Amino acid sequence: MRTSYHEELDSILDSLVHMAGLVEVAIRDASESLLSADLGLAESVISKDIELDRMHEEMEYKCLSLLALQAPVAGELRTIVSAIRVVFELARMGDLAAHVAKIARLRYPATAVPERFEAGFREMASIAIEIIDLARLSMAARDVKGAHRLAEIDSRMDELRREQFTLMLSEDSDISIEGAVDVALLGRYFERFADHAVAVGRRVIYIMTGQVPEGEDWPNA
Amino acid sequence: MRTSYHEELDSILDSLVHMAGLVEVAIRDASESLLSADLGLAESVISKDIELDRMHEEMEYKCLSLLALQAPVAGELRTIVSAIRVVFELARMGDLAAHVAKIARLRYPATAVPERFEAGFREMASIAIEIIDLARLSMAARDVKGAHRLAEIDSRMDELRREQFTLMLSEDSDISIEGAVDVALLGRYFERFADHAVAVGRRVIYIMTGQVPEGEDWPNA
């Protein structure tokens, strides 16, 4: 009985790592669909998001059952309670990737991102991919050091967002109303995506150390 | 020992109801500061948000300790695990209220909301107040029926948001770039605020029935 319980615990952690991999694909494809106005890719991100939401429900149910049936303590309890939260964060990241794809779809065959904002969004996309990749690896390797680096990467995302606002509101800005709405929301989606990755890292640190890191570097605390 | 445990459980639920009351004040004041360009009120919402974040950390710690020390089962386990999630949702709602107040502060002494969008935001504000109030009452009375009505109220919020987009992008729109950015983000904050209230209701239903409601009416699932 104990063995199968530990197997279930391991399988939950494996599922989280797997789910993080799917989220990485989602934000990569969503970014690509956005930057190259690829309708098919946008549709695929949107339809795959349903699968992530289904995984969320399934995993949450699994964790709650494990809590109820096994009454775990200490490290195991921390792991299961944290898993419930991590799976929520990952599902939200999937939703945000789908939001990006929906804007790409809405503007097709045009590109939602105005030319002057392309480089910024390209960097945001690469940061989003980097941060979910690091969150996934931190989970897979139970690596606290990696999880701590997430907040660092996130701060570059925030900086890029500030640069976007400056560019939009600059005197020589020729952005349209539609463009401004898209840039404001897309920037928000990428920013929140990174925040959620930081929150995942926070839970990895909690699983490993029993301490929840605090302070301004830890958004979504 | 059991008595003090049940007292702790009750005190957690009481704290959630109390926290929901603070969130209601936050969104009411934030909306007022936004619509009447009241800098003092905006500052007060922003500084009180730190208190909500502190409560979040404290309550989460309390719930995790209770899980670890008492190894609760069935309804009690559901209550504590749900409390961890509710407190997170409430803290996020507080953050969103603070985001609204920050935009009010940023545009002071001007009003962030362009005149044509005032009525819409006034209705959004009143829906936000209504929805957190109903979420609070549902928690206080452990009322599943109230919790189910939250999704209904939320759908009106989504409708208002769609109306904002139509108005912004209409041909006779005279909105500035700054105004469009503000309206897009403010609309998003109010929309998310309502989503989180629905998620709170979802947890209330889970505590009372053991079933997590599913489907499209339940955003943030």
C-alpha cells in the first residue's frame, strides 16, 4: 500500500513536469502564431488549451483523493498541497497562451503586433519560453537554485512591458487604437505568464525546503 | 484538543469572510478613486493591499499547519484545502483593486476613464461590488445557491467588456492612445476580479457538496 502511494506521488510530480512541457509548447506556438499571423497554429493552441484544463481538473481531483485517502504528513503533504497549486498555475499559463493565440486569430490575416513592437514581443516570447522551461527543469530536478532564478528572468519581462508603454505613448507614436489595445493586453498576458512561472518556482522551493519565499521578487505570492 | 481544532477551523472560515469584506472595500474605493480621480482614496487602496497580501501569507501558513498537525479527513480536509485556494483568490482580487487604483493615481489630476466609458465602468464597478458581496455572503452562510448565482453576475461583466471594445473601435471613436490602453487594462482588471469571485463560489460549493462544479460558466477552473 505504501509503495503504491509513493508511486502515485511520483506520478503526480511527473504529470506536473509533463504539463509544464505542454505549456511550453503552447506559449511557443502562440507566440509564433502571433508574430507570423499563422491562423492554423493559433487554432491549434486554442483547441489544445481544453486538454490542459482537463488535465487541471483531473490532477486536482487526484491530489484531493490522495489527501483524503492517505492523510499524508510533512514532506508528502507539502508536495500534494503544492501540486494542487502548481497545476492551477500551469493551467492559467495555458489560458494566457490561448489568449495570445486568440488575438492572433482575431487579427488574421493581418498581424496583431505593430511593426515597431515586433522586437519587444519577440523578446517577451523568448523570455516566456525560457521561464517555463526553467520552471519545468526545476520541478524535474527538484532544483531550488533554478527556481530562485525565475524571479530574475521575470524582472526582464516587467522591464520590456515598461518599454512598450513608453513606445506606445511617445510623441512620434503612430499606433492605432486597435494596435494599442492589442499591445496593452498582449503585454499583460506575457507579464502574467512569467508571474505564474515564478509562482511555480515558489512552490518548488516550498516542497524542497518547507519555507515559502517571500518579498517583492515573488509576485502572485 | 478536538475542540480547539474545530475552533481553528471556524476561525479560518471567519477570516475568509472578513478578508472578503476587505476586498469589497478595496474594489469599491478603487472604483470610486478611478471615477472621481480621488488621489487620496487611490493611495489608501494601494497601501491597504499590502495588508491583504500579509493576511494571505498568514492564512496560508495557518492552513498548512492545520493540515500537517491535524491530518483532517473528508469535509474538514475539503474545507482547509479550499480555504488555501479561496485566500489566494481573495488576495488576487485585492491586487486587481490595487491595479485599478494605480491607474487612477497615474492619471491624476485627470480621470483615467474617458467620458464615453464612464457609464460602463460605473456598471462594472457595481457588478464587482455585487459579486464580491455575494461571494462573501455565500461563504458566511455556506450557501450553495448564492455561489451558483455568481457565474450569472459574471456573464454581465463579460458583456460590458465586449461593449467597451466595440465602443473603442467604432468609427466615430475619439479615444486617445492613452485612453485606449487604460480602458483595455481596466476592463481586464474588472473582468478578472469577477472571475476570481466565481472561483471563490466554486470552492464554497466544493466545501458544501464535495463536488467541484465544471463547465464554461466556471472560469478560472
